[in-house]
Amino acid sequence: MSRKLLVWAHVVSSTGWMFMALALFVVVNHALAGRDRSAFEVALLLDVQVLQFMATTSAFTGFMLSGLTAWGYFRHWWVLAKAVITVSQLYVGIAVLSPNLHPDGSPTLMRVGSLLMASALACQVWFSVAKPFKRTPWASPAKPRTAPPWAFALCLAVPAADYVLGQSLLGVPLPAVSLVVAVVYPVVRAVRLRGRAREVVRAS
């Protein structure tokens, strides 16, 4: 059940991220058309309070679903492609799009950035459904084990903890716990997989 809930959280946050990117495009386009310059405040509010949280939650749940199941991080091209797209989107959103959400920002970056973000998310949805391409050539011979239910349940609590901590400390969601877990867990997982691979080699 906890695994299904984590999948549900990933689907909901990914869908929310995509539609918030589309909403951002509409609001920015409206503001740039000169109809209502105060719409930039709405765009910034959507970006900081909703889109960023949806984005980090989608990224975190996606990475953890890969790490907690047999899919792994580098075993399948479609999983790796989604990871690269996700990291690229986060970088574009944080370093390029967000700093331009004001009347003096680049109209091209605002329009193209938000539209590309939504398009990239739609592409990721297709990857998740179709699961194209074969396994990567460096896939480990030892198939990763699926984590116990409590690990999935713990990952469900991480985004909620980030939201509460961020809002209480800074007034905006802050993915601090998500970042720590997403960085530390792959290292732990790699060490365990290496140990299992050695056992397989010795047994053969």
C-alpha cells in the first residue's frame, strides 16, 4: 500500500508541476501582453508557493521510486532519461525562469521556459507509460531488491516535512530533507548492490 501511495504522490505532483507550468505560461503571456502588469505577482506566487513544491516533490518521489524498487537508477534508459530531464528542468526553473518573473525580465525566457517545462513533463509521462529503449550496458548483474514497506512510507513523509519546515521557517517550501535523502540514499544503495554483486560472482 505504501508503495502505491508513493506512486500516487509522484503522479499527482508531476501532473501538478505540468499544469502549474502551463498556468505560469498563461499568466506570463497575459502580463507581457500589457493587460495587467500585476499578473507578474501572481506568476511569482504560483512559482514560489506551488510550482516549486510540486517540482521538488515530483523529483524526489521519482528518484526514490527508482531507488527503492528493482528499476534502479542506471539499469534502464527510460529511467535515466527521466532523471536527466528532471534535473535539467529543476535547473532551468530555479536558475533561469524564476529570476525572470518580473516586468523587466526576459519575455522570451519566461514564455519559452514555462512552455518547455510543461512539454518536458509531458515527455516524461510518455516515458513512464511506454518504457522505451532497452537496459543500459552498465546495468548491474545483481537485480536490486524492492525496499520494505516502511521505506516507502518514510519517503511519503519527507515532502510533507519539507513543506511544514519551510513554511514555518522561511514562509516558502524548502526541499532540505528531500535533498539530503535523495543524495545519501543512492550512496547507501550502491554500497549494498556492490556487496550483492560480489556475492553473485563468488557463488557462480
